[in-house]
Amino acid sequence: MASTNTTTAPPHAALDMQEVPVKWSGGVKNHRRIDVALRAVLFVTALAALVVMVTSKQSKMVRVSPLMAIPLDANWTQLPAYIYYVTAHCVACLYSLITCASSVLALKNTSKSTEKMQSCFVILDSLLLGIIGSASGAGAAVAYIGIKGNSHSRWNKICNVFGSFCHHIGISVFMSLISTVTLVLLVWLSFYMLTKKNKNTRR
């Protein structure tokens, strides 16, 4: 009886140990698919914010007296905050393309190199999150001044004159905020994948 007990116990233990990596491998693939989808969303939103901002130009004849009107232009190149904004989103578009392609290749590869790549993604995603977040904040701050003005600094509002220009800015900042949220989700996902993998290897 003792010999039968010792022979039946190990197979069950072996099966239990084999179930863990199978479940984890399936979870990894699902998480990487989500990673690819989020990076695609990042590219689309960053590109949309970039295109809308670059096309935010408006020229208008502004009347300065009952008998005289002068042409005035509103252009994103006139404001350093929007130049930084455009540059940041150019970087985001290029970065999202490269990392999205890397994530697609990682779906077919389960080697340890993908773990190192995921660790790099956490660092780079966090860095880009700071860049895009600051660019969105700068763009929104300038847009608010354009809408409300600032009487203390004697900055007049311009959105009552250049309505189309401000409309483009508003849409661009909104798309940039979506990019920021997407980057937050990417950072959380990368941390989750790394911690899950570490817990699985310890077992």
C-alpha cells in the first residue's frame, strides 16, 4: 500500500507544476496583443494631434477703426509652446511606430530578449509620458489664455477673432490628452507583465 501511494502522488504534483507556465504563456500573448493595440492607438492619436495642430492657421482682416482693417495671422509657429508641442508629437509618432512593430514581433518570440525589451518599454514609455504630458499641459495653458485672456498680464483673448484657429487647437489638445492616457495604460501594462512574470519564475 505504501508503494502505491508514493507512485500516484508525484504525477499529480507534476501536472500541477506544468499548468502554471501554460496559463502564463497564454496570458503573455493576450497582454502583448493589448500592448500592440494601445501602441496603435498612441500612434493614431499622436498623429491626429500633430496634423490638426500643423493645419491650425487662420488669416483674417481685423478692423482697427471704422475706416481701416488690417490683415492678421494666427499660426502655431508664432508660439514656442506649440513648437515644442509639435516636436513632442513627432517623437511620439516615430516612437509608437517602432515600439508597435517590436511588439508585433514579440508575439512570435517567447525568449528572454522580450523580457528585456519590456523593461526598456517601461523606461521609454515613462519618459515619453512626461514629454507628451508636459506638451499637452503647455498647449492647454496657451489655449486657455486664447479663450479667456489675462487681464493682469494684459494679454487679450484671440479666440473671439480667430475662431477656426482655436477650434483646431482644442481638438489637437483633446487628442493629445488621449495619447497621455494611452501612455499611462502602457506603463501600467508593462509593470503588470513584469511583476507577473517575476512571480511566476519564483514559483
